Amino acid sequence: MSFPGAVSLALPFRGTWLVRNSPARRRDGTELFATTYAIDFVAVEGRRTAATRSWRTLLGTEPPELFVAFGQPVLAPAAGTVVSVLDGEADHEARRSQLALVPYALTQAGRIRGGPAAIAGNHVVLELADGGGFVLLAHLRRGSVTVAPGRRVAEGEQLGACGNSGNSTQPHVHLQVMDDADASRASGLPVEFRSYRVRPRSGGQPVEVARGVPGESEVVEPR
């Protein structure tokens, strides 16, 4: 699937990642903080987001370090100029347990009142070199951001590392494209990714994709 006029990007990571909240499955995206076409990626080994499970997986919270995504490099999905960064926000405990997710959901309104930065946590906003918009990469690991505003970056250059800061229940990368650098006043722009593979659930050869939007629960990797 792809959207008309979509901004074309590379996947912002190496290795295999599970797609969550794909815009390909949403008929109507939310306008809140320009997340209309946002997409999330969770690093996996096989299809597992963490190597271990314990009683905390079922009943409580877990250290983010247990998860495959935590600390993985987050890369520039296109050439551009860094507009803004936020670093220094704490990485939260992860929540796979429904018992832990319920109270977290009940505090969602408070995080929204905190504005885009409270939702995104540590993040980088990149102005695309071709004038195609602004890319937000969110939930980065505290202390991992390697760039500063005004820095020009090449596609594939490391910007930071995956973390669990902001509005995040387990380590993952959130990506969205906007028509303004400020998510509180921006509108979301459609996005597509180029040159990636989709790993079938049943095994077999990966499917090569030249351009498209990964579907919900697909496992993808850059080519």
C-alpha cells in the first residue's frame, strides 16, 4: 500500500522490526500532534520483542534493557538538517502486562496536556533536504542523541538510539512526517518507505518491496 504524494524515506534502523500502528490499517488517522500518518517500529528477534519472560511480564513492569530494541541505533531516514532535539528524559519501565497497561492508560490525558514533548520524549526533528517536510523520530534513549540543531546529516547517519522515553510502553521507534517543525501546529504528511523486505509469518523467502507502507504486524528490514 502507498498514499498519493507520500514522502519517500528509508527505514530508520538496521535489522528486523515489527510494525505497529501502521497508517496502512487506519481509515482515519488522528490529527493530534500531527500523528495522522505516524508509524511505530519494535525491534524483534524472530517475532519476539524481548528475549525473556517472567512473572513481571504478566503482572508488572520490566526494565527496558530486556527488550531487543533498547539501544539500537536510530538512523536518519533521509538527508536533511536537524531542527530540534530533546535529550535527558528518563527511559520508563516497560509494560507488556495488561495489569500495568490499565493504570498507564488512565494517565494518558495528563501526558497529552504536557504537549508534544511529553508524548515524544527524547527526539530529533529533521528538516528534509528536498523541502519535503519535517521528520520526527521519537522515544529515543536518554543520553543517546548524537546531533544538534543546525547539523546537516546524510541518509543513514546515526541520530540517537532507541529508548523508552515519553509516551511509550516498550522500547520502539516512532516516526512521523509533518508540514511544520512544531508538532503542536503541524499537520501530518503521508509517508512511504523504499527498498525493504517483509518477512513472511510462515517462513520462506522475504518479499522485496521497492516502495510502500508496511502493514500492521509485518516484520520488515532494510534491503
